Amino acid sequence: MDSNEGIFFSDELMQEIKDRFYYVDSDLDNRERLYFDNAGGSFRLKKAVEQFSKIDSIPDNPERIHQTALFLQEMQETGTADIRTILNANGGTVFCALTASAAMFDMVRAIAENIRGGNMVTTVLEHPSAYDAMTYYANKLGKELRVAKSDPVTGGVDVEEIAKLVDRDTCLLNVMYASNISGAKLDIENIVKRCREINPDLYILVDAVQHAPHGVIDLKKTPVDGINLAPYKFFGCRGSGISWLSDRASILPHHKLGGKKVGFWDLGSAAPWQFSVVTEIVDYVCWLGGKFMDSGERRELFVCGMNRIALHERALLSRMLNGTAEVAGLRRLNGAKVFLDYADLSKRDLIVAIGIDHLDHIQAVREYEKRGVVVYERAASSIYSKRMLESFNMDGAVRISPLHCNSAQDIDKFLQITAQLCEMN
Ligand SMILES: Cc1ncc(COP(=O)(O)O)c(C=O)c1O
């Protein structure tokens, strides 16, 4: 099943999937379009948006004894269990913030301020939410910040590049699951293993915002101390950043109301819809898994659903790069360039960085938009791209990020439009 070329969903299932999401084939004015910027905000599940609105319309405070409050409490418990299902996490603390960035700053602060060690390690590819949090607390606490280099061949960061920066004096390693520039997945399992061989007590944080919607996360195999994701990039809604902390990290001193339990992290009243949106995401992925296996076990169905998403996305990625007999793929399209291209697609999430030879990246994004395609320019002038692009010696790129809700035909259409851009000159 695990083919390097991936496996497409059947046409029938593809249609069922598209029907479950908003705006997959058209924009809010009902104009046909290809939305290929899911790394900036993913297609929304209709049911997640319905739950968001339904639950947020309830005025009741969940911290009461009334019937509706009890209903909300139960929903929060289910959502919390579902976050553990996504991560395969036991114990620890689930923590809901308004954004993934806010949660990351809080997690970094607790570890950096309370764990001994003269240095902190991260990678050059981190999103500013992790990189800047590490820089801020390293400066504030007088610790050395060590930054692992990227690998222009894989588009990621190699295990040994990280491991060689870790020693017995490292207080925290902060590393992302996958790059939101190249789509390269980092080998988190081996990073955790290698770095804990060097420093068995090492605290590790992982930014899974980019990777979570594309593949299985398994904290049993990658026992880290904190991990975050963003539902709005994972078929859900904006205004929510979800994290999980290990038992030992959760009890470190952190901002909290004094009367709450020592491992409690929510600051103020978390919105109950955050939990029900997560449950909708997990229900959906389990529904998808149920198309391929029979199981009464939620995590098993979830894993099957995520693996199928990954396989379909790999098939889309392969189609985009290699094309078909009728449509030229990006790799052989004259006038287009694939940056950080890598042969083994099993090491990639569905993100591609490209350039159109005679168009600068912003112009290319505009030309795509005129033809009904939404993509994103990663410019070296942007705080969200500069450091990562420079590490690859790139001045920018057009980022293409479809989702498993897209079909092979969507990719073909994108390739035809890309060919038009290449011929524009
Ligand atoms: C890899 C990665 N990490 C963290 C974040 C931060 O998410 P938010 O802006 O929701 O806090 C983003 C958002 O773009 C991201 O792509």
C-alpha cells in the first residue's frame, strides 16, 4: 500500500470528500477557483463550522452546574480525548490557546525559565513562533541559542545537524515536524532518539502546525514534552491553538490562576467550540478511515484515515511533479522550476516551492489569481520566510499547497495554467 507514487481516492470517495468541505471548487462569490494555499489556512469541514457556530451561540458558562453547562463540560472532555487520539498521547495536559504561536511562546518560557542548562537548540527552518520564542528566552536568560542548518538537498534538517548541537547542558530542543517552505518532513523519531542518547533528560518541543493535517503523529514513538497544532490549518476553524504537554512539562511553573490544578494551562475561559471542532476533525478522519477498514477503535480508524490522506496527497504531489502523458508536470515544464525537489515523496508533505522563470514571485501569484488559482508568494522580505529562504540560498518562491480534498483533475488544471504562465513572455 505504501507506494512512493501514492494512491488516489476513488472518484466516488473524492466527491464525498469535496462535499464535506466548503469552497473546494469555488470562492465565496461562486466563481470557480483552485485554492492551493492550504498551508496558510485549510479548507473548512462544513460540520466543524456548523459546530463552531452552534456551540458558540450558547451563552452558558461551562463552569456551572446547570444541564447545558454539563453538556458543554462533556463536550470539552470528548474534545480533550480526541486531541489525545490525534497525538496518541497518554497523560499530560491538553491546553487550548487562541493561537499556536501563543501556546509555543508559553511552552518555551516554562521550560527555558525552569530547566537548567546553558544552551537551547532549534533549527533555521522554524516558524517565527518557535524561533523567536527561543531567541527571546535565550537572550533574556543568558543562554546560548544554537541553530541547526537546513539541508538544501532534502529541504529539511538532518538528524545529525541537530544532534551535534545538543549536549548535557542543553535545556531545550525546539524542532518542527515539517517545513512550511519545502514540505520536507523532519525525522522526528530519530531526532528524539539521537538527542536523548546524548542528553537523556532533554526537554523537546515540536511544532506540528504544518504536518498535522498531512500525516500520523504518534507520541508513543516520539515522546516529546510539548507539541502544538492549529485547527484552522487542519480542516477546522481560526481562533484556536491546541497543545499537549508531558506530565513533567505541564507542572513547570507557568502563568496560571493560583487556584487551578498545578498542571492546568488554560488561562481564563477556553471557548467550548474549540473542543467540538477538534471532535469534528477526528470524526471526519475516522469516517475516512472507516472506508478502508473495520474497527471499533477510534485511534485505529484515525490512523487509517490519516494514512489514506497521506497516500492521496502523495499521488497528487507525484502528479504535480511528473504530470501525465497529456499534461506536462512541473519537473519537465519549460520555464518553471521546482525548488528543493526531492525524489523520495514519502519524505514530503503536500507543499511545493516553484518559480516561473520570467515572472517574479509576486507577479506569478497575481497571474495565477487572474486565472482562478490562489497560491502564495514566499518572499525574502517577509518575516515568515526570510531566514528559511536564505538558508537555502533562495530569494523567494511561489508556494503551492493543495489538500487531500483536491483531485487529480484539479492538479491537471493547475498544470495547464502553469504552462500558460510559462508561455506568457
Ligand atoms: C509551521 C507553523 N508553525 C506555527 C504557525 C503559527 O500559527 P498561528 O499563526 O496560528 O499562531 C504557523 C502559521 O503559519 C506555521 O505554519
